[in-house]
Amino acid sequence: MLKFIQKPLLMLLLFPLGLFAQNEKLTVSGYVKDNKNGEGLIGASVFVKELLTGTTTNTYGFYSLTLPKGNYTLVITSVGYRKSFRDIKLNDQNITLNVELQEDGQELEEVVVTGKREDDNVKEIEMSVNKVEMKTIKKIPALLGEVDLVRAIQLLPGVSTVGEGATGFNVRGGAVDQNLVLLDDAPVYNSSHLFGFFSIFNPDAVKDVKLIKGGIPAQYGGRASSILDVRMKEGNAKNLEVNGGIGFIFSRLSIEAPIIKDKASFIVAARRSYADILAKPFLTGNNANTKFNFYDLTAKVNYNINQNNTVFLSGYFGRDVFGNQFGFNWGNSTLSARWNHVFSSKLFLNTTAFYSNYDYLLDSDLENVRPNNRFRWTSNIENLSFKPDFTYYISPNNTLTFGGQVLTYSFTPGSATASSQSDVRSFGSPPKDGVEYSAYIGNEWKVSPKLSLQYGIRFSKYDYKSSEDVYYERKFVGFSDTYPSGYDLVTKVNDKNKILQSYSNFEPRFNLKLETGENSSIKASYNRMTQYIHLMSNTAAATPLDVWTSSTNNIKPQLTDQVALGYFKNFGENEYETSLEVYYKDFQNQIDYADRANLFLNPTFEKDLMFGKGRAYGVELFVKKNKGKLTGWTSYTLARTERQVEGLNKGNWYPNRFDRTHTLNVVGQYELNKKWSFGANFAFISGVPYSLPERQGVVEGLTYGITEGGVRGNIRVPVYNRLDISATKKNKKALFGKGESEWVFSIYNLYNRRNPFSIYTQPKTSTATAGSQQQAEEVVKSEAVRLSIIGSLIPSVTYNFKF
């Protein structure tokens, strides 16, 4: 099918270049920024009054408009800011026009649900995209009063999670590893602290949040389901600014200030939990030195060299620590260096180089008190990348994007050492390496005032190699108790660092928008995504100790094809925003696991893998109120996600472990006055499927579950529902009699519901009589147990300040 798609796409890409190549035109370009802190405004509108056309600023606040010679009035707008009118004369040469917008105090008294233009959901070609401002996220009631980005996006349509305490999130039937989470362009492999209860993103350091569920542009690749693009603040380039908060579970502090006013600035933000410090007086004996905390540090510096060159350097460093003498820790580290260069008023370049590392450690002797009697397990995934991205502004109606990337992977799926006295043994899975090469080209073309197209193609190539002397090839031996997957592995000799397997894929992308009225439009999209890395997890939910691994000669890359159709309409001068989307996703090369699969420290774990196909389809309804004292949204998703794997569930389709049929979220905020505001959110979600044995066997008095044909998803956990509320009281002054401050009072799980997380079986011992002499004996049976992670309401108080 792809060969029939590629040629028309290339013709479409080339056609507008000739169509708009005219000489009697000049260009106005520049940056739109916040006049208070110098931050570039993303998605600000630059509109030409006389021509009824315009553009929006990119991720860095840059815009470009190529127009016929003449005099024009530009109207520059962004929600939450006052309109700015600028008269320009395009007669002899191109013009550079930088604009700083002033915050609209009246607008800010209302909760603005999103920072984009009021009618972007209708007018822009993007679909299946949600942008949520940090101002809105901070008003959503949260666990222990702590603002959380990842929990906030789980309130959007098409987004869910396996349950409380689960790492990551799921989008439109995709697994946790199928989401590309970017922090200033660097990938983050575990977006959670404290086993999923909090995210790694410090709210005081985040500038912009964008979730792309479908219609994914050509510049994004590497994951099969979604993109979560998080951009950090650049730092206040005009004045010193301090933000912070003190809560029940952790405190945070951020400092941003100019290094050279209006040219260079920085931001540093830090958080640290202190549950272990508060609990220390109550811990005695062997538990006195128990550690359970997390911390993170986010930093960024930028320097505006001149009008055409700006450089950025940003990093994130975070870690979770749990345990006493025996324990574990895990953490992310990222470092991004970026260079923005304006070649001309029409050509913009962003070049990014980044380093990313995710690692975890499991150690039986964290305190190093028994060095000769120890077990230590480590695992990590590491990236290095170079990525140039070009934007060429052909005309107000036509924008071309192109670029490429080289991305290296280094995998340590699991490496362990065990020592007992003088005997030291090392074992685990062999390291793996890969290199992903990609190039893309895309075009956004406004064919007419009503019709817009966005199309492109991405090519990716992946080379897999191993530094070990051997590799394994799967061989089908038939399904049996010894080989539940049906496969065994054959060892073959390999030259070190030789490329063992190469994969290449074309990934076409296409979006269409047709305006059907002043405030309504129909949109359609198609995209293919390829993913060359995999998260090995056969537990009820992903955990920090799951294994990342490469596509190999045995593990093919995951492929996803998605089509979506949506209707978008606004009411009451954009006060109400509505959308209805339907989607269908086809998954190839999906991984499941044989019964009793061993994934950890197992050099031959690939024999326990089973491969098949998947499908996901659903309907998403979204209604949002953007203005007034009462704002918020309601989202409802009706969805299904299934897999079919030979050797499992008798070859029939079965629901995936993160399948949820119904998901309803209601979010509301009410501004009573300048001093008090209130928030609430309600969730009602179908239970996820689980697999329980169909019958039991007994060996030496102990029961074990028996399934026929690898049964999957034969029961469901009961429905999940929860109500959270919050109240915010703003104070006139903050610390030292300056700035602003507020108290946030919240209750999580207001009506004290014990929502189930999972269902499992465990042995149950009972006394029975047997034999002619009625002697009592113990009989071991099994019982089903329902596990709840949070089983009660949780009140909290947080103090936030800014000066």
C-alpha cells in the first residue's frame, strides 16, 4: 500500500513550491514575546488585516509572513494578552518586527483552559491534539495538593492509565512505551516519581504542554501511539523571579533571572520529598536508616547572541530512592543543547543535540555493610542524538518543514553480580546497541480559505548490533509445557559489533481540514508510526524495574497505522468548544508473553515472547467552557483495544490489559472572586481486564492456576470512580511582604472509595476432616483477592509563593 501513497505525497510536496515562487513579494518576520519576562509566545496569531490571512508563531515564538508589496496593519494576539496593532510598509526590503505583548489583567481573572487562540480547535489543521496551559493544570485538584502534569492529561479524551500507582499513561489503546515523552526535545523513559503517583515535571519550570494523539506531523517519530511534547521555561530575561511551594509530601523552589537583561537568562528549579525525614523519629532499630524519597533538578540557560542566533542549554536530573540495607533507586538524566538560526526572513533552523539516560539499581546492601555477601542488579537505556529541523515559510498559505536525525541507543537489559564470601558471579542479559537514522519532509498548505492540507513522509532506518560474541535465533519447536511460547533459541557465533539486523520503513502522514461554517470544521488524518524499542513488562502495570530492549533479529519493530475523523464546532463567540472524533488503529508486531515468562536477568528471554497483531478503535467526545467564572471540560471516550496472538486465548481476539470501555472525566473550576477559587474533578472509568486461571491443580498440597490455550482477559476489575475537590485562597503578599502567595486546600477521593487496582489469587489454608477416623488436616485452596492502592480520602494543604 505504501508504494501507492509515497508518489502522490512527493508530488504534493513539490507542487506548492512552484505555485508560490513569485518575485514581487517581501517578508516580515520576527519574534512575539511576553513583555513581562521575555519568554517567546507559542502559537500567537499574527494576522494581516487587509488580506484576511496570517500565521502563528512556532515553538520559539518566531513567525514569518511573505506578502505582496504594500502597506499593512498586523494584529498580534494571544489568549491572556492584549491585542497589539502594528503598521508596516513593505516597499523596498524585508522587515524584522519583534513584538512584546502585555498581559490582559481582566482576561487573567478568568481561568483560561488553553493558551492557544480561541478558535484554534476549528481553524487549525491539527486534530487529536490537546494543549493545556500550566495555569489550568495548577487549578485541577491533585493528590496531596501537588500539581501534576501527567495526571492532568489523563483527564483528556483518549488518555487513561492502568490504575493508581501505575507508571506512565496509555493513549488510544497504546502501551506505556508507545508514548514519546519529550522534555526540551530529549526523550524521557520514565515520567513518574513514587511509582506513578507524581510526574517528573516541575510545574514551576514548565512553559508549554502538547499531547498529540493522532495526525502526527512528519517531524515526530520513534513511537507507535502518541507524542507528549513538554517545553521548559527559558528564564525571566527582565527581572528576578522566585516561585515555590510547601506541601505535605515535598517542597519545591525555582529561581529565574536575567544574566544579561533582554539577552541571556536562566532558570533553576528543584524539588525534594521529605516523607522519610518526617517519619524518621518514628523509625527504630533496623528501620532507623530507611530511605524513601525522590528529588529532581531542572535547569535551563539561554543566550540571544544576535537577531539571527540564539542558543539554549537545558537539563533534567531526578531520582527515586527506596529501601534500607536492601532497596532500589531509579532516575532520568537529560541534557539538551539547541541552536536557533534565522538564515533569512523565510528560513528558520533549530538544531538539537541531546543526551538521555534512564537507569535503575536493585541492591541487597545499599549501605555497603556486607560487601562480601551481596546481590546487585543494574539496567539502563542511553541515547545520544543530533537533529536539525528546518522551517521554510514559502507564503502565508504554505510552510515547508524538513530535517533529519541520528539517534544512538545503548541497552543494558539487566546486569547482575552476586557475591558470597570470596565467590563472585556475574550474569544477566547481554548489552545491545542500535542506531536509528531518519529524514522527513512535510508541508502545510492552505489551498483555500476553507480547505487546508498537511502532508509529509518520514523515512527511518534502524541497525541492531551486539558487543557480545553470540546471539540467539528463534526456532519453532511446538507449543508445550516446556515451551509455552512454542519457540526455543539457537545460539550462533557472531563477530563483535557486527550489524545483526537492519530495518527500514516509510511513514506517510496526512491531515485535512475543511471549514463547514464560521465556527465549525471537519478534519481527517492518517499516520503511520514505527517504533524500534520495546518495554518488556508482564506485570499488571508497568513498573520502574521493567526492561527496555532493542528490536533484534527476533523482535521486529512495532508498526501502527491510524486513521481519524473529527467534527469541531464552537458556540457563543468561542465560549464553548466541542469536538467529536472517531479513530481506528492497526498494530503490527505486538508483543505478549508466554505463561510463566521470565524477563529479568534472563539472556534467553526472547524465547518467552509471543508476537501478534492489535487493533484499537473508539469515539471521543470533548466539551469545554473557556470563559467566565465557571470553566472546565467534560470528556467521554468509548473505546476498545484488542490483540490476537497465535498460542494465546485459543487464537481469538482478547482485550489488552489497558483496555477500558468507558472513560468519563468532568473537570470544573469556579472563580468566586479575586480571593477565592474552587476546583473539582470526577472520574468514572470501566475496569481493566485481568486473567484468572480457569481451574486449579495441586502439587504437594499447593495449588496452582491452570489455563487452557493461554486465556487472557477473562474477567474485569470493577468500575473505578473518584471525586476530588480543592479550594484556593489568594493572599495579598508572599514572603518578606512581597509578591504573591496562596493556600491550596484539597481532598483527593472525597467519598472514600476503595477503587480496585487488580485482582489476583493466593493460597488459602482451611481445616477439613478426612478419613474414617475424622482426622483434621489442612487443605490448601486458593482465593481471589482485590487490591486497592488508595482506599481512603486524602486531605492536604499546600502553600505556594511567587515574588
